[in-house]
Amino acid sequence: MSSIERAARVVKTLKDEEWKTLAALERVSMGQGAADAGRLARASRQPVDRVEFALERLELGGLVKRSGANFGPTVMAVEALGIREYVKHELVSALGAIIAKGKESDVYEAFDDYGATYALKFFKLGRTSFTRVRKKRFIDRSGVKSWMALNYEAARREYSTLRRLEGLSPSFPKALSSNRSTVLLEELSGVKLSNRPALETPMEVLGTILEAARVAYLSAGVVNGDLSEYNILTDGVKAWLIDWPQAVTTRHPNADDLLRHDVGSVVRFFARAYRTAVSGGKAVAFVTGGSESFA
Ligand SMILES: Nc1ncnc2c1ncn2[C@@H]1O[C@H](COP(=O)(O)OP(=O)(O)OP(=O)(O)O)[C@@H](O)[C@H]1O
Ligand SMILES: [Mg+2]
């Protein structure tokens, strides 16, 4: 069972004082403070004996790691805090199967009580080095901080970009919510374009993708920065541009280079996989508003 699946189970079993202790541990660790029981008692406004008891149970459950008198949250703790927030707000009531396991994130199906299905993305940047640190049974507080901060920031950035893009094109996934290292997304039914699925009209799908990149650029002032056949899903007719944590605004000094790279990747992939003949230069001019068509 993955740590995310274990986190989803644990969410149903933790007691109020354990949540309070965990939330305090998260705050203190984020601020790079040393998190001993006394500090956590003050931060969570609980008696120290309660906190000590909670920490013991959390440690047994794999949610905290001890290093001398200090404690640090595990990856699973961060995932549990994230899931709990959705459960509390009735956005999610159960976690389903894993949809995709990537280098930078794991994406799971998630359900609410009303029959809707979502894609719940958990960022896991730097997790391997974090695990290495953990294995030594030594918790480097700055290491924990950087792992947490990195993933919280990635989730925040992806969510804010998707909110900025919302409603501008049907080719952007809707983001419903975000917290900690997670983003709750509309579930898309497509497959990755890199699998080279049969497309009804390749040229039209390419047009849909360039249109979406154009509206992101012209109306939202956003460049994806990592667009390629690996970050596009399609059902053969429609296409969706996913994976936005690294997006930059058009004012970013590298925005134009990134845009040329994004558009070039897509155009070259379509040429290789679907034999379309579109010039990269014309496609870039179309996306940046210099021309009204790319054909
Ligand atoms: N909204 C969604 N609906 C359905 N599946 C999704 C959704 N978002 C992402 N996925 C699936 O999860 C995979 C990874 O998503 P994404 O590209 O956003 O993350 P990543 O961190 O770049 O992962 P990777 O390291 O695999 O590139 C996608 O290729 C896709 O299969
Ligand atoms: Mg990706």
C-alpha cells in the first residue's frame, strides 16, 4: 500500500488531539523551528502530557519521526493533512485507484458523496532525498522544510494558474481546490498524447492545442513552460493541456523562449506522429497573436 493510501486510511482514525499536534508540527517545521513536545504543546494549546501521548501514537502510525527530543512530519503526515482538508469540506469522501505515478507527482481518483469523480494530484518533489534523510533516522529540519515548502508551493502555483485559466478554453482542466501538496482536479477521460492514440482529425486536435496555448498567452498572460506530448491528454477529438506548476507569466524574462519551446515540441510531435505539416514559426506567431492562423 502506498503512503497516500495509508494516509487516506489514517484520516478516518486520528483523534482530535493528534490532528492538533500534527497541525502544530507542520507549522513549526515550516518555520524551521525545533519541534519538541513542549513547543508543540504551546503551539497547539494542549497540555504537554496529551501532546506526548499524541506524538507516541503518531510515531507508531508512521506520521511523525523522532530525532532526539525533536519531531518531524513524514510524507504520509503531509498527505493525511491534505486529504483531511477535502474530507472536512465534503469535497472528497473516498480515495480510489491510482491514475498515474509520475516523477513529480502521483495522481489518484477521488470521489465525493454525490457520485462525482475527481483527479487528486499529490506533488512529491524531492521525495527521494527526503526518504534518504529519513532512513538515516535523522531529521534535518531544513530538509523537511524544503521538501514541504517545495511541494506546497508547486501545488499552490498549479492551482492559481489553473484558476487564472478557468473558463478561457475547454482545454484546461478545472481545479476545484488545493491544499498542502495537493490539487483537486476535474477528472479527464483522455490518454496521453505521447501514446499516439488515433485522432479523428490530427490537424484539428493540433489546432485545439495551439488555440488553448494562444488563449493562455493572450488572455491570461501565461506560458505553460513544460508543454509536450507528455502533458497533453486527448480522447481522440478533444485535447487538454495539463501540468501547470512551472508556468510563468508573459512578463517572465524566459517567457518567449519557453513558449517557443512549448509550441515547437507540440508541432514537431504532431509532424512525427501524425504527419502534419505546420511550421513552428507560424505556430508561434499564431499563439502570440502575431497572426490569425497557423496553417
Ligand atoms: N485531471 C486529470 N484527469 C485525469 N488524469 C490526470 C489528470 N491530471 C493528471 N492526470 C494523469 O496523471 C499524469 C501525471 O500528471 P501531470 O503531468 O500533471 O503530473 P507530473 O508531475 O508531470 O507527472 P509526470 O512526472 O508523470 O510528468 C498524467 O499524465 C495523467 O495520466
Ligand atoms: Mg507531466
